[in-house]
Amino acid sequence: MSTNSTPPSSTDGRCRHMPPCPPADAPDREAARLIAHHPEQGWSLLCNGVLLFEDTGELLPDGQIVNPHRSPVTTAAGR
């Protein structure tokens, strides 16, 4: 299990590191630092509280679900 024993956020909910991670409601929320990574279970926890799943789905700290958003697979025509 790979977790960080130091909590990532202060009491105001902001990161302690600089630059701070984007908040969970920002479009670039996936750029937040990785706190815990469990590939055997298919999920990672980001510093902003977002649970990021292997299929690219997300669970935001407020309980909102973000459906998977993988890029469509393309194939070369004529092969």
C-alpha cells in the first residue's frame, strides 16, 4: 500500500505544497498530486480529494460522479 502519512490539505482545504493542486471542481483537477495509488484495485486518490478510476471515471469529494472519458479508439482504414 502506497500512501502518504502526512495529510495533503490544511484546515482550509488547500494543499500545503506549492504550487497548490487544482481544486476538485476545476477542469484540470486530474493534474493534482497523487496521494495513494492502488492499481491492483483500479483507483488512485488525488490531493484534491478526487478518486480517479482506471477506466478514467472519477468520484469527486462532494459525491458527484464523472463518467469515464477515454478517447475513442481509432484504427487505420484499410488494414
